[in-house]
Amino acid sequence: MKGVVIPTYNEAENIKELIPQIRQYVPDIKIIVVDDDSQDGTAEIAKKMGAEVFVRKNERGLGSALRFGLLKAYDLGFEYVATMDADLSHDPIYLPSMFNASSNADLVLGSRYIKGGKIENWPIKRRIISKGANLLAKILLHLDTKDNTTGYRVYSRKAIEVVKECSHSNGYEFQICAIYQVKKHGLKIVEVPITFRDRSKGESKLGSEKILEWFIYVLKLSLGITS
């Protein structure tokens, strides 16, 4: 059984487009939305469209939402679970190829930085931050994957079991911790090329404070003082 976990916070405009697109490419997929108590009706829209929705009243953060959703999917018996952003930057057209790749891997990354992958409509500042983050991960954590910050992924049950250890990564740093733990446990990672498109509706949740938290976390992870 295949599933997809989508963290949301005030994504009403986007989620109403995303759910039908997902079902267009993977008709039998189960959709889990983890909503951080949106005020714009995101959760209600997702429920009406048939998604299983979990609204978190007292918790925030991309990483904690992903961890919550992955563990829910695991408990429900899903064999493979995709994660993707709600803002339409991750095109569901790639889901079939990513799920196909998961038959020979424990973690599939939708990669912007391998041959065939690209980024559209991103300002130069975001490109520099992304490239810098991946370079830092390569140097400090010895990761040989090209796109360590992508949120477009497919996890196997084995991969979900090991990312439970990312208990202190509640923000964007969860993406790095997950790859680090999967590699540490000797599980296989593959990358599939995608085209990433910057959101056209709503506002990005990535601010300067979260970027700083990410860099500090990676440094601590490299020193073995966090997980």
C-alpha cells in the first residue's frame, strides 16, 4: 500500500489543486495531511477531498509534522510513503517514477541536482542558500547524495524505522537527519530527477531564523551531540 504525507499550514488555495493531481498519477494512493491548525480552512478542504487529516493544535514545525505523518503511515501498514510540500512546488507527475525506484531502495530523493533535475522561478538568494546547505552537508556529514535538502521523497518501512531517531529535528533539519540516519544504518538511497517550481500562491515558511537553526543543527549532528 502506498501513501503520501503532506504537511500543511495555511495552504487552502494549493491543497485543493494538489490532491486531485496526486490521484491523477497514483489513483490508489492514501493521502495523509498533517495540518498545524491552519486558519484558512486547509484541513476542512482536505477532509472534504477524502484525505485523512490530522490537526495538531499545540505543535508546529515541518520536521515534527513529517515525523508524525510518517509514523502514522507506518502504523497504518503502508509499505512506501512519499512526502511532498503542499505548495505545488513538487509536481505529482514524478510520483510514479519515484515509487518505481523505491522497489530497489529504502529512500528515494526527488533530486534537483542530478542530471535531468532543475529548478524554475527561484530567486538567486534561494539558489545560493540551497547550494550552500548541500555543500555543508557533504563536507560535515560526508553525504554523497546530491540533493540532501529536498522534501520530495519516498520512504520504505525500514527507512521510517530509522528516522524515528530524528527526535530532535522539528524543522527543516529533519530532511538532513533522515538522510544521515538512513545512510548510517546502511540502507540504500537513490535519486530521481525532478523539476522544482517555486510556489506561486501563499508565502514561504523558510525565514532567516529557520536557516540559522538548520546550520547550527547540522554542525551539532556532525559533532555527534544531537540526533
